[in-house]
Amino acid sequence: MREGAPLPAALQAHTAPCRHWDEATVHRRLTADPAGYLAFARRYLADLAAGRAQVQMPTKLVLDDPDGGDFRLMPCVLRGPHGTLKTVKIIGTNRAQRRLPGQITVGELLVLDAHEQCVTERFEACLLSSARTGLVAALALSALAPGARRIAIVGAGRVGYYAALYCAAALPRVRIDLVDTDAGRARDTAQTLVAAGLPCRAVAAADPGCDAWLLATTSDAPFCEPPPAAPPVVVSLGADAAAQRELAEAWAGQAAQWVDSADAVNYGDLLAWRRRGLLDDAAPPDLRALLAQPPAADGRWRLFISTGCALYDNLTAAYLLRAG
């Protein structure tokens, strides 16, 4: 093989020092202290709400594939009391699943040097993305149903697993029912959570008598009808693409709504409702507003909808880096 042309010494490129975080390390760090992760998230968001930190976050870029897959570019810069943290997640929805069977989320979260822009940290992002979605669900539920004693999580995949873990930490008295179209997966996930000390069980169907439901599915059709078919509090986590749906149209205009970010109106149920003229284009208040001012316990229907937000990737990277 021929060698390339010589490069002058003054033009030599340097290899940036970069640490790689594999899935096992990310999972271990994010599950070692669920209460600590929740507390860190609250402080991070409180700094933003109080103006002690500022965020720069353009709308995520989603490029769709004909098979229903996609890849997404999700940048975020936080400037706060502990310095500047620059992150960008390049993540894909893996519908084909030939090289990575059973893994619908693929990609990496990168941390860039605050001044020189080189990549200094690479986090494998499958479990990180699921965990931060579960964290968002627990934060939202703790504000919407702080006295919840029993919840159902519909979907026993990775997001459902992490949602159960963090909801148990956020609501210490809660019992968790786990539901899945694959009863074996629900049973295995519930058994794993029970072994970790969580009050969790697999059930055949979600009970409308629960205090809240969390939806963590890959559904492409609405299936969750409003009360009395469901509880008055529902957290939707699975409809994060244009073609995905979890919530029946009867919720639209009838429930108080919150989102993880303003970008949520461009995906899933909110996008479908906008196209049908059931909602205007204004985004509902986000999680930061919800935590700053939780609603009164007035019995009104309440929806929280998460479609994925780079802010919570940045938050999670900050937590992992702070933890070591």
C-alpha cells in the first residue's frame, strides 16, 4: 500500500483526548442513586428558572427514513454557575434492527470543549436517552400527582423500566403496575425491579382506578381514552415522532397540558391535534414551568407529553460528569 503525501510539521493535526462511556457505565451511574439524580435535576432546572443559568437550544433536526426510522441532531449549550456545558446528541430510531436486534434507539451524546469545540466525552446514548425520559416522567408526575399511591406504566421496555425506577424514588409511597403487549417482558421487567426493592408487579391491563398512567409505547395509533377509561393524570412518553400516537382526540381541549419542551407540538399527538384544528400552534407550558408552579388539586384532567428534548440530555451529561 502506498503511503500518503507528507504533511508539513506545522500542519500536523492533534488527536483530541476523549473519554468513552459505554452503555453499562452509563446505566450503572444513572441507577446507583435515583434520588440523587432527581435532586440534581431539580437544582439544574431551578438555576434556569431563577436566571442563574441560561440555555441555548435550537429546535432538534429530524431526518426521516421511508421505513419509519430517522436520525436526529439535538444540540444544547448551558451556561451557568458551574461553567459552560456544550452537548450534541446524534441519535437514530432503528426500525430495521438487523445489526442491533431489539434496539430501537441508537447513537451517541457528545460533550464538546467549551472553548475549543473538540469532543471530550462520548456517551453511548441508548440507555441514557431512556433514562432521561424516565427522569422527566418522574419529575412531571411528582408535580401533577404528588400524592399518587398507585400508577400504571404501559410499556415495559427501557423507558418503562427507568420510569418505574425514578417514579419510585420521586413518590416513595407509590406502587407500580407494569403492562405490556408482551406479557413475558412485563413479567421479567417487574421481577428485576422487585429484586431491586421496588414495589412493582406485572398486570394484564392498566387499571383506570390508578392515580396516573405513564405511556411508554411505540404505538402508531391512539389507544388511551380520557376518564373514565383512564385516570385524570396521564404522562405520554412514546409518541415522539410524527407518525406515532398514544392519546385519543377526546383529550384535546379538555385537559390541562404541559410538555417537556415547546418542540413537542411538532410530533405525535400534539401535531395530529394541531393538523385537525383541535389545538392552536402555541406550545403548552414546559416542565420548568410545571415544577415552578404545580397545579392545584382540582380534579381537572392533566396531560404531560414528552417527545424528547436536548436540555435533558445536557442535564444528564452534567450529572454524569459531576459524579465522576
